[in-house]
Amino acid sequence: MLEKGKQYKDAKALKVHVAALFAGAGRSFHSGNGGGRQKKHICNGAKGRCLAEVRACKQRSGEFKVTFIIPDHNDCSGGKVGARSAALEGFASAAMVSNPTVKGTDLKRSLEQQTGLKVSYSAASRLKVAATRASKEQLEHGYRIMTSYCKELVKDCPGSIAVVQRETTGRFRSLFFMLGRAAYAAVRSPIKVVGMDGAHLKGKWNGQMLTLTCKDANNENIHVATAIGPVENTDLYKTLMRGCKKNPKMRDFLEDSKTTFYTDQHKGGKCALEGEAPLAQHRNCC
């Protein structure tokens, strides 16, 4: 949803979302005067005193940040566009998020059930292609801004650790983050138990997510840290443990001989423990 403060990877991505905003109200728009760093998109009903407008400014990162927005139309006689198509695109995008491999015939049926509109097979196919393209762009944009997100996380949550590793080409390699308050609760707990496990990620980038959990003083599970990488192996488990050990108290907790780790029988977890916490006890949960 277009809103003040939201950032888009470039001017084209911004314009696509502005078009969706105006199309949702059945209106078209034009781009107003602005410098190289400024973008202004105005409803075509502006001559009729419609105030609907979106302004954005280019950031140092190259992204465009929405600085001003009036989404509502008033006294508007601007040119109308296909609001029906815009509405269907929204439903199609939601359907693709919940089921990325949905077939065109199933998407057609779903759209008709949700909207009550008659949707042709060709229209459903076009909507599927558009939704897939938009989803891919959104995913790629998310990985690009992950470093900025980690910096904000560390700033807003004292004691947290967040690290993004990239290839020499700039391509995403791995992510680690640990919440400071969760680590604080873990090291203060008298229950020295740690669980580590992994799971596949869905979507275009079929990576792995590892989690490290502990017990608090009330015997409740705490999700302390997460590592995301391409495969579940020793290196990724080491990334998870080494990230946690950047906190001195977590390092002492994990390396304590009284601490017991529970993992499945994946050899990556065992090898990582032998190198990173050789004194800790290790048990297999399955």
C-alpha cells in the first residue's frame, strides 16, 4: 500500500504503485514538474480542484521515498481508467502470495468467487503473469534493503546483533540476527537448554532458515536467534553460533559445560557444536 515514508527501488517502481493507487479509484494521473531527485504525480482532475497527489524524493541509496500523499479525490473529473482491472490485480497478487504455483484455471475460479465478476481465461493468465512479475520485484527489493533493515533493528533494539553477508557481486549470501532482549532472558535463565533446527524457505530463493531457541526462567521457549543461508550445512550452523557468541554473555552461556544442546541428526549441527561449543552437552531430539 502506498503511504508516506515508504520507499521504492526506482522511479519506475514508484510509478507502478502510484498507477495502482489512482486506478483503484478509477482515475488516471500525470507527472508534474520536478527536479531530477523529485517526483510528483497528480490526478488528471487537478484542474477541477482535485487534490489527489503523490510526491517522492530520491535518496542516496537510489530509492525513492514517498514524502507527501493525498490519496482521496475531491471534485474530481479526471480521466477514468480500468478500475475493474486494478481491483482484479490486487486479488490476483494476494492469491499468488498464498499459492505461487496456482494454475490459471484455478486463479480464474478464485477471482470470480471473491469478486463476483466474470473473468476470462486470457485475463486470468495476464493477471497471473503481472502478479508473478510484481512479486519477484518485491522479493528482490527486500533482499536489497536488508542491510538497512538490520541497521534499524540494531538501533531500535539495544543489544541486538544483525549481520548480512553478500557475495563479491553484491548478491545476498546469508543473514544472521539475534534480539538483545531475548538473549538477556536466555542467559539469566536457570534452565541451560538450547535447541537448534532448520527448515526450508518457500519462494523463488529456496534457502534454509536455522533457529536457536532457549528456555526462560518460566520454562517458556524463547526464539533467540535466526540464520538464513542457501543450504543447511556446518557453515550455516557456525554462522548461527558465532553470531550469538558476539555477545560475551551468550558466548559464556553456549560454551558452558552445563548447557545442553538439542538438535536433530543433521551432521552440520554436530560438527558446528564440536568446533564452537566443545564443552557443552549434546543430545539428539529425533
